[in-house]
Amino acid sequence: MAYAAMLGGASGIRANTVEDITEIKKLVDLPVIGIIKKDYEGCEIYITPTMQEVDALVACGVEIIAADATVRLRPEGVTLDEFFKEVRLKYPEQLFMADCSSIEEGMHAAEIGFDFIGTTMSGYTPYTEGTQLPNYEMMEILARESGKPVIAEGGIWCPEELKRALETGAFAAVVGTAITRPMDITKRYVEAINQK
């Protein structure tokens, strides 16, 4: 799928798991935003939640590591600030993307030193549930005020939405489910024809 995306003109790939990233890097000469989704008991955060996942992503050579940058606590009650201070100290040259759900989280992630600010989690936290996606307002405000490149992500389903996301001033955009999940794509078409 990553190879097909490259042939189609994608300028980067966002991928999950060391295994997938390792295979992708063999086939595709594009920068990779790497994540590891891992569930920890009693913790809502699952996108690169601990140093263990960061270590694994650094070892497989991803250009950018994305991590949940919401206000929620990480495993063992670790805050974002505590986590990122340790990560940045250990890997000062690595690029990091903050997966945020709100403007405030994006601004905070920029302040503590994330290199890219993503709108990834908008609509996916209990306190942003129901947010209209794509969240163009969040993209625009963060692009204007954070001082960091913004990566628009979340709810981008068609080329027109992608174009509008980039018009907010975002540096780049991630299109996920609309490309990578045939079942979801099919469901959207079926729902459209079944609406009366």
C-alpha cells in the first residue's frame, strides 16, 4: 500500500509498527512518520505512549516519530511534559510530531519543543468528541500561531478537503482511512446510495 501511495505521488508515509515500517523503508524512498499503537491497562493513550516505543522507532530509522500529545496521562501517571523532556534529552536530533486534539494542546506541544504539530486526535478524545472533521479552524490557528509546521490530519476524505486543509497554512497533511481501508471506503459509498 505504501508503494502504491508513493507511485500515486505521496510525499511521505505515516505507518504503525516496527515490522511495517521496516518493510516500507525497503520499498519506499519517502520520509516516514512512525508510530507504535500499544494499549496499556488503565491508560487512554495508545499512540507511542512510552519511551519503549520511542526507542523501537528510533532503532528502525524513522524520520519523524509521532506521539500522543494530549493532556491525558501516560502509563504510570506520566505527564506529556515529563515524557517529552526525557525523550528529547535521549534523542536531541530526532524529529517529533505531536498528535493533538485541541488548539491548546497544539500550542503547548510547540512550547515544549515538538517539531511538528498534528491535528490527529481532534474528535478522538472525550473532551473533543463530536468535533466537526476535518478541523480546519484548529489547523488554521495552529499554523498561524504555533510557530511550528502543522500537519493536518483527521477526517480528510476527499481531494477537496485535502486542498482546503492545505489552504489553512498547514505544512502537510495525512490522508489515512480514505486511502488505506477499503472496507470503510466501500461503506461510505454504500451509505451514500442508501440515503433517501
